Amino acid sequence: MSAEDQGKIYDVAVIGAGPAGLTAAMYCARAGLHTALIESISAGGQLAQTEHLENYPGFNQSTSGYELSQIMHEQAESFGVETIYDEVTSVYFDAQPKRLNMAFGTLVARAVIVATGARPAKIGLPREDELKGAGVSYCATCDGNFFRGKDVCIIGGGDTAAADAIYLSRICRKVFLFVRRDVLRATAIYHERLKALPNVEIVWNTIVEEILESDGMVSGVKVLDKKMGTRQVIPLSAIFVAIGTTPNTEFLAGSIELDMHGYIVADEMGKTSVPGVFAAGDVRTKVLRQVSTGVGDGANAADAAAEYLLQLA
Ligand code: NAP
């Protein structure tokens, strides 16, 4: 039976249990608000797939993202947050209270905090979808071990690509890092670390044009050196795509203002184009997408939601 069927109306529904959603839910519950936290898979979001955290204050290299997300979730529930494992498929924000349609029911809440984060972007190459799980991967820490002792590549030049290269260098024989420009977007601290790894080769100004396949598995890539105009085939067993993210906002279609890339247009307090609906974390328009900024967003959005509910009352 859904929450609506039971006539239950939450003060706040937080959608997404990554760092932003977990923080928002905890702050709401601590403020005495009846809070539902809706999560489609398991708590943590992208954080749960992070091997080591080294730029989240108070935690060092020995703490995994998974461990931290479990702690955050337990902490939120200890203040009374109710976790509902379901997927929000569409929303109705035009009335008060607001309605969330989920795969297994409907949930009604006076305020909503959207913290659904973002997922790895696809490169858009032929065979990319077909070979997902057969050598094409979007998560080095999840799939790297399948390619122990093999040659692999990473596409991208940001923090994710750099962290993936460092992780895979310990597992794989050789790691090619294909960077489309002649500079890395990744934070400076990664540059020297990458250069010091003997089995990581940064291949500048290079784009992957084709994924090669043999017996249903990735067998190599055809790459173009944009500067020289030359092409070559590099045999390898896996391609890790790390070219940025796509926001998880499809279920909001038409209900709220999104920017041209699909991120929710929201200010620092998470206020969106819809009164009573707030956005926090990677899903909102912002410059720096980190655990620390997601946590800050979550606290701000919870505060803004509490203020909204006060005025509503
Ligand atoms: P990102 O910072 O947007 O970097 C994406 C990288 O992929 C850039 O180097 C970009 O090249 C390249 N790229 C984009 N489209 C491409 C394409 N079609 N073909 C080839 N290369 C392409 O994405 P991210 O690394 O996933 O990071 C996302 C956010 O999470 C960032 O805010 C980042 O700081 C954060 N993050 C932080 C950490 C950490 O602090 N340890 C770890 C992971 C992620 P150009 O530079 O030419 O655009």
C-alpha cells in the first residue's frame, strides 16, 4: 500500500540518497520534520563507488566512499528519516501537497528536495551500448578487477579519469589515458601522480573513433591523433569512459526549469522555479561537484525547505 493510500503526508520528501540527499534528510529530520528519503538502489550514489576519499575533510585515504555513505545513512535514520526503496517516475508539483509517482506507489509531501545526482555520460560511439559489460565500463572501481593484468584505456581528462587511472594502474598491466586536448582538466595534484606511474601513458590530443570487438568482447580501439591527423589501432581489453556526467532529471520533464544540459536551475539555497521544490548536489546548476559541496547543498536545501513549510503553515 502506498503512503498516499494510507493518507500519509510527509513534510518533506528527499529524492536520492547520495551525500546531498542524506544530508538534507538528516537536517530535515533533526528540525522535527516528518521526512521520507526515496532511493532507487542503495544509499551513497556515486560516492558509494569511490575507492578512497582524500578531499573530504576529516576522512583520510583509508575510508571508502561506501563506508562513509553507510555512516551518513545510519546517521540520517537515527534522527527518524524513513527510507523508501523505490524509483520516482514522474512528479506533480502543481498542487499542494506535491505528489511523487513511484514504481510501487505514490508519495505525498508538502516540500520536495531533489538530490538525484548525475550518472556517467556516454561517449556516443557505435558498439558502446552493445559492449557495456563486455569491456566498456563507466566505473573503474566496480569493473577494474575483471581486467587484472590486462591492457586497458580510460577516455577523459578530469578528476574521475585521473582517479581511475591511478586505481587501474595497480591492477592492470598498462593504462592508456586518452585526453582530447593537450591539458588535463583534473586537479593539479593528480598531474604529478599520473606522471610518476610507469604503466600509465597519457596520450594527448587523441580521440577514440572506434571500438573494436572480437568474440563479443572489446579487443581494441582505433584512435585519431587530432594534431598529427594520424590514426592507429591499439589492442586492449577494456575501455573506461570518464568524460563527465549527465543529470538524473528525466522524471522531472516539464515540471521544473532545467538548464540546456538538463541540470535543475537552482540558487545556493536550492530554490528552484517551483515554490516548495528544492535541488541539492550534483543535480543542480553549480560549478564544483564534490562530496563536500553536495553536503553543503543538502544542509542549505533542508533549511530552505523548513523555512518554506513555516510560511506555508
Ligand atoms: P569533468 O570534470 O567534466 O571532466 C570531463 C573530462 O572528459 C574532461 O577532460 C573533458 O575534456 C573530457 N571529455 C568530455 N567529453 C569528451 C568526449 N566526448 N571525448 C573525450 N573526452 C571528453 O568530469 P569528471 O572528471 O567526471 O568530474 C565531474 C565532477 O566530479 C567534477 O566537478 C570533478 O571535480 C568531480 N570529481 C571530483 C573528484 C575528486 O575530487 N577526487 C573525483 C571525481 C570527480 P575537456 O577538458 O576538453 O572538456
